[in-house]
Amino acid sequence: MLIRDLLKKTNKFLTLESTFNKLYESQLLLSYLLNKNIIEIILNKNLVISDKKKKIFLKKIFLRNSGKPLSKIIGYKDFYSRKFFVNSYTLDPRPESELLVDSIKKLKKIKNKNLKILDLGTGSGCLLITIFLEIDRKNIYCVGVDKCEKALEVAKKNSIKFGIEKNFDFIKSDWFSKITEKFDLIVSNPPYIKKKEIENLSVEVKNFDPYLSLNGGSSGLRAYKTIAKQAKNFLKKNGLICLEIGSTQKNDVIKIFESYKFIKTFESKDLNNRDRVLIFKK
């Protein structure tokens, strides 16, 4: 069957209402399935697809119609203009989290000769790896922790993908439980959705992102309380902690960290003018 004929039926195949561009999504799925650049798929409509590959393609369309995100079907997600491996055990990287990287790049502390960074709840490792790549120095030691062993396997795979695995350790740990050293910088995009609000999220998120990565407890603040209580024991003198927050949580998170004698040094809003990043000093 010709690809052009298959793509003509895209609107019939893809019925998910939230699909932004059905033709593009079909072209993207085909490009990964056939191991070809998407431009080839778009321009060369005389490409032939075998019956076997066609059946696989239709299965992927079925998964998409169930609400499964494209990233979880093809196994990749873009973050900060780089492709990262993801799967059902990792939270999909969000554009809002790129602001964490932008904020950290502005810090004077990253100019230190040696730098140790801890990422709490690392997931795919995209945040920690991006920070390392953007700072672009070899004398940085990074540790990513997560409760999920399967997520850590993805993070390790991503560090190998970028050839920087020698600068990284990934540890199975419930927040700080397995950490024994101190760091210049702690970063985290912890779960901050209120438990009762998870059901109201989109199908792509609530059914396919790990529940563990979404559930912030009854108030959405559970993780921040845990981190604030323990972080000082794992920060060097004048160490910093950089956090992503929910858009309505700024004042609550500041209050939590100030109760443990942290000093807020920086805050930033995302492109939608919503509170998104807070940085505290020990």
C-alpha cells in the first residue's frame, strides 16, 4: 500500500478529539515506524508500506485514540531542543520545566570550579542532563534519585545517549533516604497536583503519566514539606535549592521553606505569566 493512500485515511483512523494535527501525528508515527525522516514521509508519497508495518501502524493509531501521548508511543520527548527517552514509568517533560534550566543558568554559583548537583525525583533525567549540557563543563558531578527503578533505567539510558554517563550517578532513593553527601545545588520538579484534582487532568496525563509523579497529596504541597525539612542536611554552605511549583503555590511554598530558615533568592513566571520557579538559599 502507498503511504499517500494510508495518510488519506488519517482523519478516519485518528478519532481522538484532543489531537492537534491528525495528519502530522500520522506522519510522525510513520516516520518512526519506517525509520525515515518525517520530511521523506511528507514529500515522498510514493513510498510503499508493507502489510505487516501497516498493521503495526494501525495498532499505534489505536493507542493514540486511547489517549496515549505520542511521546509514550514513539518513546521520545523533546526537552530544551533535545530528544529524551521516555516511557510509562517517567513523567513527560513539559515546556514549563525548561524555565528551571533557564533560571539555573543565571546563577553565579554554577561558575564555581567544581559543582555537585542533586535532582530529586529525576524521572527520565531530562532536567538534570539538560542542566549539565547547558552549563557545558566537565567538572560537574550529578546525582539523580527516584523511587522507581524503571525510571532510573531510562535516566541512565539518556545519560549514555549524550555520552555523559561518567559524570552521573542514578540512585534508587525515597527523596534523601539513600543520600550521604552534600551538594552545591538541589533541583526538583516534584509532584504538586492535589490528589483530588488528578481525575480532572487530561486523559494523556492522568492515564499515562506515573501517578507517583503527579500526586502531591491532599494539599499538593506534601513533597515541598518533605524536601524543606531535610534539604539543609544535604546542602553545602550557601547551597541553593531550585524548585518548580504549581501556578497557585508560590506563597505556600515560600512559607514552608522560610519555616525551615531558607531564604528566597529568586522567583520566575512562565510564558503564561504564572508562578513557576522558586530558588532558596541555605
